[in-house]
Amino acid sequence: MRTRTMAVLASLAIVAVGATAAFAQAPARAADIGGTSGTVRIAVNQLGYLPSSAKRATVPAGAASRFQLVDAATGKAAWTGKLGPAALWAPARARVRIADFSALTRPGTYRLRVAGLPDSDPFTIGAGAYDALAAASIRAFYFNRASIALTPELAGPFARPAGHPDTRVLIHASAAGPKRQTGDVISSPKGWYDAGDYNKYIVNSGITVYTLLASYEQMPGRMRALKVGLPESGNGLPDVLDEALWNLDWMLTMQDPDDGGVYHKLTNPGFDGVVMPDAATASGDRVVVQKSTAAALDFAAVMAVGSRVFKDFEQQRPGLSARMLEAARAAWAWAQAHPDAIYRQPPDIHTGDYGDPTLDDEFAWAAAELYITTGDDAFYTAMKPAQTTMTVPSWGDVRGLAWMSLAAHRERLTAAADRALIERRIRALADALVAKGKPSAWGVGLEEKDFNWGSNSNALNSAMVLLQADRLDAPRGTARPYRQAAQDLFDYVLGRNPLGMSMVTGFGARSPMHPHHRPSEADGVAAPVPGFVVGGANAGQQDLKGCPVPYPSKLPALSYLDHFCSYASNEVAINWNAPLVYVAAALGADGAR
């Protein structure tokens, strides 16, 4: 997994706002699992479950062999079941049992009860259990918009003045060309702040915008029904597409009109201090930096997707579909002429680099999207399908996105496409992910090596792959092992983990309060901006020396710190939130494929 290079925060004035969470020491026995307070916890999805979904909890192993579901209000028993066998889950060194209550479908609010343990947090079973989360995870992008004021009417306590108009952006020396020279001024407004910082990156925008557009392409009815509450709401476009457009409009400004190349990023020379966007003016002129092959290909892929999505919205955005396809073709042509323009961080730029020396995956993805959009078999050939494997997507490895799109459109492809190969690619990876979870004592497909930078996003992207296989299985009956495995990963992120926390701000009984997100830290509001999934447990602990408080444990699944200093485990990022949107929407469509 290629992770984003982050500058050490030594240059920042880290100010801890309020008290940090109190952490227990590393678990030494099964009864010690369960969260930041040291309380022994039964781990559940703190948002709940849909009536038809798989429903599992993880229970510290003890003497009890049975469990009850009780009405949260009355304490009356509603269902009784047998706990699974006790087993050790290595990432947390915890002995646990699984409580499976999938057979309970009656809507209500429940707690899970096991003799000798405190009851679980309350959770619901009911339709719409994830609707608020799906909408909020889209709305999080609104909160991270550049170049716009967030109004009290829409943003409530998180209202703020506009930051970074980006109407005066300089051409960096690394980006100079025959016509646009060093120091020339361009306008490049809109877009999203990438993560906890205030810069904008094409490579990370690629997978992010794709995932939002794919959620609409694959679930149009579901995404149209989600009401997010945006400045553009009611304009004839689904809210998820309005939000995606804020970044797509910016991306279009990052293409050099003279040659089709795409600038890698728009950035300050260095990271800003812990201030609000409108006050982030001390880091020097904003610049666009170097054209790169990765940026051009990610841009080409996303614009090809955008072209086919917005073809149906010609009335709302006249000419946009055609413009996007033209831009995609131009970027593809530039990449063909510059197949190895690897991004190299200039010595005067010190922000995230998203450097990617391996480009075969970007070429495959861009070719696949252009093939789907244009029907030109030459693009399918250029994808090199026989040589292109299927992997869990990440910003640095996007080949999986090619297969996801091909699978979603497989009934409309030309005769050149090998439909059997497309399905095999999806199923093979999904089968491997299911198999990975079967022996897990925690009942989830996560191993020690999976707790790296952005581990929650890795889990959600794995769930997204599993849901692609579930879509392929539509004609094959009611058994849904792929969907169950996806549900387990989703549950993990939303509280069924040894931290006893939902990892999404503002959702669940306990959730991150101090994410590495400058607006959340600098706005004077006690609660963080809601709807962001944080990176999650990261055994690398790359920020250890810069944090004034220690991590609670060196164990992989417990290597998490709810403190602003922890950019390695507690940062937010647009590419991490995008699969949260997709998975929450997909699993929230009860019974739908």
C-alpha cells in the first residue's frame, strides 16, 4: 500500500483544545478489550442494522455461553442466542466470541446482554438505519469546500467565511510550459481541501470523485433519494452530483489548455498553521505544481465517467458532458506522449506529494473509462485486460476501479470486452476477501498487516469491492456472503472494534472528538465537523514523536489516538470519506442490490 507522504508537524503550533480521551493500557487479557476508557465493552455497530442485514457483535470471552437481545427501554428479552466459540484475535491480543442475531428482524432499539458484562450500547434495527450517515458523509465534502462561505443556515455552528478563492494562482517553475511561464497567473477556484490541510490534489481527487460518481451510476435511485442540504439543492441534480461538481469544476481548471497536461496539485509552499481557511494566508502564494502522468490519467478517467453521468443533465449543465469528454481525450493524449512524467517534489514545496512511480494501473483505469464512455475498442485494448489484475482500490493503486466500472456496465459493452474475465476479476478478489474473514475470531476480514495508514478506508474500499461481487450475484438466489462480509467491515468502522468507538465524527455512542482537521480544531466549537471517517488504527504510529500524549498501545488494532496531533491515525481525507458514502448508501438500501 502506497501511503501519502506527510510532512512532520514540527513546524506547527499544536494547541490541545479541551481534555483528550483517557486511554487504557494495552489489553493483556480478553476482558480488557473495549475502548478508550478501559471499560469492558460488547462491540456492536453503534448505528444499528437493517432488518434484512447480517447482524453480528463481538463479545469479550468469559464464562457465559449465551446472549440476549433486550429492549433498550424496558429491558425485556426479545431474542436469545448462543455465543460462538472463544478464540484469540491477534491484532488486539483479545479472546472474543461472536454473537450472531441476524435472525432478529423486528424493528426496535435494543441492547445486547451477556452475563458478567455491561450491556452493549443501544442500537436500532430498522429501515433507514444508515440514511443519516450516508447524507452526512456527502455533506462532509461541503464542509471541506474551498472558495465558498459556509452559511449558518446550512452549516449551523460550523459556518465560516470563505477561504482560498484561488482566483490568483501562480505557475510554479516545475509547471511552466511553452505558453504558461513561471509566475503567470491562472484562476483555479472551487475544489475540496484534501484532508486536514488546505491544499488540493488531482491524484487524490481522482479516486474520490470517481467513487461519488460510481455511487450514482450504480445506485441512481438510492442516491437521488438522499437529501444532503447543499447550496445547490433543488437545482435538478441529485445532491451527490452537485457536491461532486464542486470538485470537478476545479479539476477542469487544472488542465493546461495548450497541451492537455494536468497539474499535479494546487498548494501552498508549506502546510498552514492551525487556523481557519480564511486566516490561512501566511504560507505564501498558492501555486500549481508540475504536470504528471498520474494526474493526467486520473483526470482522464474521472472526466470520462463525468461525461457519461452528466450526459443525462444537459439541461442543468449545457455542454458539460461534451467538454468533459474532450478534456479526457486531451489528458489521455498528453499521457501517451509523456508516459513516465513521475511527480517529483520541488525543493521549495513541502506539502503532500501523492507521488506514484507505478503508472500501469492509471493507464488501465483511464483506458477502461474511456472505452466505456466512447465504445472505442482501441481503449479496451489499451487497458491490457489480460495483464491487469484486480486489487482493493487506493489512491496509489486504481486498477480495481477499471474492473468495477467494466462490471457495472458489462451488459452494454462492445463485443471486444471479455465479460467472463471481468466477472472473474471481481469474484476472485471478493472471494479472497470473504475467505480472509472466515477464520477471524473478530468475524471481520482484517489482519495485523491491515492496520496501516488509513486502515478504516482500506476496510471500506474492501467492502466496496465485496459489494461489486454482490451485484454480480443478483440472479443467483438469496445467499449473500459478499454482502455479509461487507457488512462486517462496515460494522467494524462504526463501532464493532476493540476501541469501542464509531470512527465517524458525530455518529455513534462514542466517536472521534479531536480529528486532525484544521477547521475542527480551530473553529472554537467543541464538537468536530460531523460526517468524517478518521484514518483509524495505524501500527506505524508515524506521528509518535510529534504528539504530546502517547498511543495507548503498540498492538495494531489499538494503535489509535484521538488527538489533533495524530495525523497518522486521526486525520480525515476526501478519499477516505468517499467509500464511506458508497458503502453506507449501498448497505442502507435494504434488500436492494
